[in-house]
Amino acid sequence: MPKLLEKKEVVIKFAGDSGDGMQLIGSQFTNNTALIGNDLGTFPDFPAEIRAPQGTLAGVSGFQIHFGSTEISTPGDYYDVLVAMNVAALVKNLPQLKKAGTIIVNLSGFDDKNRRLANQITNPLEDGTLDSYRVYKIDITRLTRESLKETSLGRKAKDRCKNMFVLGFIYWMYNRELSSTLNFLNQKFAKKEDILDANTRVLKAGYHYGETTETFTTRYEIPPARMKAGTYRNIIGNQALALGLTAGARKAGIPLFYGSYPITPASDILHALAKYKRWGVTTFQAEDEIAAICSAIGASYGGSMGVTGSSGPGIALKGEALSLAAILELPLVVCNVQRAGPGTGMPTKTEQADLMQAIYGRHGECPLPVIAPKSPADCFHAALEAVQIALTFMTPVMLLSDGYIANGAEPWRFPKIQDLPTIKTNFAKPMENGEQFHPYTRDENLSRPWAVPGTKGLEHRIGGLEKEHITGNVSYNPENHQMMTKLRAQKVANIANFLPEQKIELGPEKGKLLVMGWGSTYGVIRSVVRELLEEGHEVSFTHLRSLNPFPRNLEQILRSYEHVLIPEINDGQLVHIIRSTFLINPKGFHKIKGQPIFKTELKDAVLSHLA
């Protein structure tokens, strides 16, 4: 009988061909992990091609999960366990496996053909490459076929089930129940009984293989994490973004319209929102990026909460229409799920390189508010805040997510409806007694009234030409243009008064070194700084949600430290903006590899600055 060993945290990487179903079993193991109460972080890593060449290094698809009974802030740097379905999956991921780590290989993926496809001269299972690791060789493909020999499925259909064998075995290895995945299979294949039966059989076969073979002497158990009381669910970043947008429109009491054109890694926002028709959500897949944003502007003009989404290349195409929305002073949320560029770049890899584009990337003097979520679950709150700002200040808002956040997952604590902010709209009321409507009068926020077309007495001019203050008539008056430009800029600057002051999350409020981040660097910075503080180092951490305008006390915070370090997944864009805004000279830690920043490399960088 294998002994049961308790562990605080584990990192597992599932890796195989893009058609091997690694993303599916990674998602299933993640959902199961969330259900038993572990904290977790995930990192899906897949090729850009829809079906990359099988067996090659370029075609490897992976799913990484870090879970434990302690606070989990990152998907982990190095794996404790690597599941490799073929030679290429092993070769590509071996450098990130801990020494003496566990490798589970599918023997059928290590034949001569797979070795040649992965450009390996020798078989790594036989040439001594894996001598320092604990290797378990399982002929997963053969065992899958054997468990399905009584079914009528063809060989290809049988082989598609082999990922369920892996999942079943990992469930056994970590002392889990199968019920969550059995429920998933019953829902997914309710109308395909043969496929349901096959996947169920193979899942159980993988679990029983661990039980019956004498190869494995140890099983593992990770106790639930201590988390705030409440109801939790596992959530992916793009799903949370869709829920936040929907909640914002519902709190404002208006319909939500989402117009977009499919682009990796933003497409899932459209897929998620399409399920919320009963909550007043309309989704529209446009023929191109320009049509997508223009449809959203039209929806906002008509009194809906207009939203559009894309990634860097699509945001570039939306630039002219985004400037139009700014001069019209209509509410609009633009979601940019960043990916590695320029050009087509690396569509499935993450980056934070659209910050300059978000703040400056339009023609004319056209400042816009820019906010960024820090994690998958935080996408809900960031989207809600973006809707609130857009409606309160009658302005387009740029929301900067990225591929790492969009595809990652973590536990999300359901908010209570009474804890969500009240969102007010600024709709103009019908005019009475022949009064003249003035579309560019402004309230205390410098926001103009929202005049829905078709409302009696609210007729006014609309378009991209400069408007006269108060009346909204077309104006080429130079003094008026300067005044209107300054008013639009001041309106965005005033958002700083609406935002909470910036706070130090960890460490002293003044001292030697402040590490400041934005977006998806949150988890790794927090994890590194927390560890350094426990080791007795003088270091602090703060993280920006609002990138334009900056929080009103940010300069005061920055000047309270001898040095400021800004880690970014770009070539130092926030460093440049901070330097030009405050005449402070922060240092940067930059990574542009299409990967998140690893904890070990950032810790080394912080220690070098402390020294």
C-alpha cells in the first residue's frame, strides 16, 4: 500500500502535441484543485498554429499549474512533476524541471519517429539524460487502447482518449476523486454515448493503474489553503472580464453591447459574453476591427454600454475610431489583451508592450484613462471599474490585460451585490417649454450629458469635427479648439480624484528600495518581496491599477525611496513614462521572451539592486 505524503505546494506541467488534449486535462485538474480548496495559479502555453506539426518542438502544447495549501501568487518557475507525451514535450520542458523531479512519460511517444521529429539523435530515455530524475515509463497509448478494446471506436478515436488516462493517474497520485471530471464528461458528451463511455473508461483505467501497479510507493495530498470566508469558483481571466463588464452594465441599468473581431488571445471574451443574452448583453462579430469599434461607438450613442476588444494589432486598426469616441465624449470600454509583437509577433505568447500604444497611440491630443488588472480574478473588478469610469466621465477607457492573465486561472471569491459600486448614468432629460438643449454643458466631473437619439428636444450635431463649447456646433475657432482640447484632457486628469490613493502593499512606507509593477507582474513581485522581507531585507512593493492618470499621491510615494525598480514584460515602457512624468529615474527589469517573469530571476535582480 503506497504511503500518503503531505506537501505544501506542487507545480505540475502537462505537455504533449497540440492535439493531445493537454489544455483540457490541465483545466480539469485546475477545476478539481479549486473545488478541494487549494490556492492555485495556472499558465497555459500553446503554439500559435491551430494544428502545429505533430511531434515537433514547435508543436508542443503545455499546461502548468501551481497549487498548494499556502498563498500561491505565480504558476511556478520550476516543475515538481512533468508529464511528457512525446520526445518533443520532454526536450522542450526538461530545463524547467527541478533536479530529482518526477517525469511521467508516454512510452509510445518515444519511438524512433518521434525522436527524429524532435531532432534528437539519441533516445533521452536511454542515453543518461534523465539519470538525475525520478522517471516513470507508462505506455499510455497502449493501455488506453486496451481499456477500449471492447468498444467500436476506431484507433484514432481511441487514441484521443489517452489524455484521460493521464488525468486519472494524476488524480490517483494526488489522492483526488474523479467526480468533477465525470460530471464534466456527462455534460459535454451527453448526446454522444460512445465517446462518453470511452472517456469515462479511460479516466478510471488511469486511476486504477496507479492503484494496482506496484511501481509507485508514494501518493501525495495537499491540504486546503486558508482563504477568506466566502463562496469561491475557479475563474479564467477572460471569463472574469466578461462577468465584470456585464455586472457594470447591470449596476448602471443599461444594456451591454460587445462588438469585436476574433483575435488571439481576446476571442474568449466574445465567447463568454455571448452566453449572457438573458442579462441584456448583445454580442456582434464584425467583419473587421474598424467595424467592431464603430459598432460599439454606435451602441454607446444609442444609450448602451459599448465595449470592444482586441489585441495589439487590432487596437492599432481601431485607433482612428477611438479618437472619434474621444471627441464625441461617449462612454466606451476598449479591452486590449496584449500579446507579443510587433507585427503578428507571437500570437499565443504574453507581453506588456502595448502600454505606450494605450496612453499615446492616437492622432491629435487624445488622452484616455488606462487601467490594468493584476490577475485573472482581478479582471472582474478592473472591468467593473472601467465601466464605472466610462459612464461617470463620459469617455473611452482602455483596459490592458495580457495573454498570461487572460488564459490563466485562480480561485475567485464571489462578490456580494451590495459590495459592488453604484454606477450612475448621465442621461439628458427631455427639454420642456421650448428650451434649447446644449450637448456640451458640463457637470462637476466635466462630463457632458448623454443624449440618446430620438428623445424629443435633444437634437444635436454629432461627428468627428471639433465642437463649440456648450452648443456643440461645428467650430474652427482656434481659441475654442484649444479650450475644448484642454477640457477633455482635464476631464481625464480629474479621474485621479475619483481613484483611491496608492498604497504600499508590503514593506516599509519609505526606505531603500521600492519595487513597483503593473498588470500581470503582480504575483511574481509580491511573491519575491514577501520572501525577501522574511529574510530581513529592506524592500517594499506597490502595484499600479491606474496607468493614466496616475494616482494623485504616486510621486510622493516614489520620492520616499532611494531607488525604484520596475519589472515589466516589455523593454521598459513604464520606466520611460515615470521618468518623463515625475523626473525620477527608476531602474527597470525587462523581459521580452513571450513568457512571464520567473520568481528566481526577479529575486536575483532585486538582490543586486539592494546590494
